Amino acid sequence: MSRRRTWTEITVVLMLSLGSSALYSVLQIIDDLSQTTPLGQQSTALNTSTTTVQYVDLARQLLGIAVDLAPVALVCMLLWSSSRPHLGRLGIDRFRVRPDLGGAALIALCIGVPGLALYFTGRALGITVAVDPAALGSYWWTIPVLLLSAVRSGLQEEVIVIGYLYARLGDLGWGRWQVILSTAVLRGSYHLYQGFGAFIGNAVMGIVFGWIYTRWGRLLPLVITHVLLDATVFVGYPFVARAFPGLFS
């Protein structure tokens, strides 16, 4: 594939997914900084309800998850190999219990605790907005949808930002750290709507994930780590926020 075609493919994939999210996020932080209310006193919400009609809301939530996963399916098709492992270029092979679950749990612990500390530090410094990660209504399907949302985030971010971009940027001749740092900046950029603390935290997470990926060459532990982190935040937040209202006000 020519360099021009490779760059065109990368641009299309990113504009259909996290690249457009990054651009919207940059515009959002510019808008936030333009307001009279300080950044630290602003808020944002994830996984929000779209209507008070319960099953219409459920349908919209599921449709949104499916649409976000479409670019993941696209990059799997683009990098599919006729020989096994079919998704080897994405770092995906057979599931291995010990490294994929045990390794993911260890990585999640090492990233989750410092990440939480960074969030509160950012809030104290006024560079991070208050984030409500679970603003859905209280329905029987709320927790299953939040778990699906965590799976969506894990697959979308790791398959595209790590698996796909590392493969395609490698095809373009980029060096290891050039790829790691550039994709880490991208990861931080599409979290800018949460403030500068989120940008820093996610960029650091991108560097750690990139270093691990270039060492292990396997994507599943990173996907599972991401799912564990988001599932814990999405499902656990309402309970912790009620238990410690002053901390999350």
C-alpha cells in the first residue's frame, strides 16, 4: 500500500472514531475556558439518558454502543489476515487466562489508583471538571448497559489507538517512541473535555499501554485492563458518590 493511501486510510478511520472525538474535545475545552465559570467549577457527564421513555432510552444506548464499535469492526477487516492468527497484526490471538486476566488486573490496579489520585488533584487545582461517569436513569438495564459501555470503550480505544495505529504507523516507518508518544497525545486529546488533568492522566496511560504493548505484542490484556477500569468507575461511582458526597461534590 502506498504512503498516501495509508495516510488516507488512517484519516478516514480516525474521523469515523476517536479522531473526531479529539477534535470535538479540543473545541469543548476552548469553549469551557471561554466561560465566566472557572474550569474547576464546571461539570460533565458520561453515559447520559437521552429521554424519560425507558425503552427508547435503552434502544438509543445500545444503538450508540453499536455505532461506536463499527470502526473497530472496520479496522479488523482492514488488517485481517488469511492465515492464523487472523488479527495478529492487531496483537490479538487466542485468549490466555494468566497473562490476559492476571496481567490485566495488575495493570488496572497500578493505573487505577494513581488515576484516581490525579483526578482529585486536578479537581483541587481547578484544571479538571467534575465528571459524573454514570448519569443514566435507574432501570433494570442500567448496570448491564454501563458494563457494555465499558466494553465499548476498551475495544474502541485499544483496538484503534494501539492495535491499528501501531500497525499502520509502523508501516509508514515510524519509530517505537514516535508511535507511543503520538498515540498517547491522541488518547489525551479526546479526553480534554474533562479538563487538563484528564488529558495528562490519559496521555500517561497511553505511554504505559504503548510500552507494554511493544514489549508483549498482545492487545487483549490492555483491552481487558481498560474494561476493568471503566466498569469499576461506571458501576461503582454512584455507590461511592452517595457514601462520600463531600468528596464527589
